[in-house]
Amino acid sequence: MKRLIKRRFLQFTWGLLTILMISLISGLFTPNYSQTSLTEVKSTCIPEGVVRTQPVTTVSEKGIQYRLLDAYTEGASMPFSLLVSLKGESCQILLSNPMNDFYPYHRVVPLQVAQHLALGELRYSMNKLGGMDKFLATLQPRSEGSSWEFAEEDIWALQHLGITPPKNIKVVRAK
């Protein structure tokens, strides 16, 4: 009886170790699209006139960290999108959009990175608005015959969270 218990315990332990090794090894060979916590961005990556930033999401791929921030200027009630990349000690502004014009992320980063940035931004927006229901209310058409413009990565993020994109939309696809 004791021998059977020891053997079962040993089988269980080996199974657990095998699963752990497989997950560790697979993590070495897949890109990291994690939505990690954000730390300060160097002042060289903050455009002039920005008085504060709010972290939205971070995506890492191939040693490059892409950070999406809400940037605020003096007296502005609405933030604008600021996308920077960090690699080692270097920092680069990829997108600074003070006019909040529609501009797909896939124009400045690879599509998979853009998708995960859009997903992080979508989750951030839902949280900021107070949940899924309040967010879904913002997707209602503004007027009859109006259309919305969505980037391919935005559609992916909506579908990833189980949200059906609104009707009468124009999708801007990555080339």
C-alpha cells in the first residue's frame, strides 16, 4: 500500500514538473504580448507641453516595450494618445495625437502589437467608464446613416472580448 502511494505521488510530481517545464520552454519561444504594469517614461519621450501622463497599457515584443499613455496638456480636460517604444536605454515617440484624430496603431507598429495595444486600451476604457454595459452604450450610433471608422486591431480587440462591432462601420485594414 505504501509503495503504491509513493509511486502515485512520484507520478504526480513528474507530471507537474513536466507541465512546468513545457510552459517555461514555450514561454521562451513565443512573443510576449503581456499587458504589464507601467513605470515612468523618460522625459525625452514626452512631447513639450505635456504636464502629466496616465498609463493605459504596455505590450512587449522582441525586446521592445510599447507603451500607450493618455497625455494631458495644461488646461486640457481630455487627454490625447501617446505611443512610445522603449528598447534598452533608447526611447522613441511613435504616435503623438493631440488632436485625437483617428489613427490606427498598425501604421506605426506590427499588427499583432497593434491588436494587443487596442485590447489593453479597450479594457482601460471599459474600466474608466465603469464597466462593459456603460462602454457598450457608447457604441450606439450617433445618428441615422452615420458610420464609424475602426482600425483592424480595434475590431480584433472587440471580438476578443466577445463584443459584436456596431453596424455601418468602415474598417481600416493593415496592408
